[in-house]
Amino acid sequence: MGVQDIVEGKRQWRAHMARVKALPPDYRIVYKEIQRYVFKVGPVDLLDGSLLSGIIDFFEEGVAAGRGVLELVGDDVAAFCDGLIKDSRT
């Protein structure tokens, strides 16, 4: 991994976090819990970035539809996360 890769990775992460900050507060709280859970469990395919960005896409669609975050993920956020990573190597 070269310096350019590191710089590009930081740029992508900052853009990702800007999208998170644009979400309503309840969505941000649930996203942070999902992020904490996923980082702790550590699915191998997390490195390609599609899991977390896919969650943001899902949340942005929920916001646009006027739905609450718990309508999307349910009351048990950990069970929602388990469903997301059930077929992933950890």
C-alpha cells in the first residue's frame, strides 16, 4: 500500500463520514452502533467498503421515504447486523 492509496482511502472515508453526518440524528445513532458492532465482529469483506456504504444508501432511502430508522432495522440492531454479515467470513 503506497502513500497514494492511503491518501485516497482517507479521502473516501471523509466523504463517507460526511454522508453519515448528513443523516438525521436517530439514523446517525443507529449507524454508529452498527459501525461499532461491525468493526468489533470484523467481517473480512469490510475492507472493500461496500457494507457500510450500502447501509448509508439504505438509510438515505429510508429518510427520503419518511420512515423512521427502527422501521428499517427493527428494535434489535445487533440482530440486524447479524443478518447483514451472516454469510461473511469473520
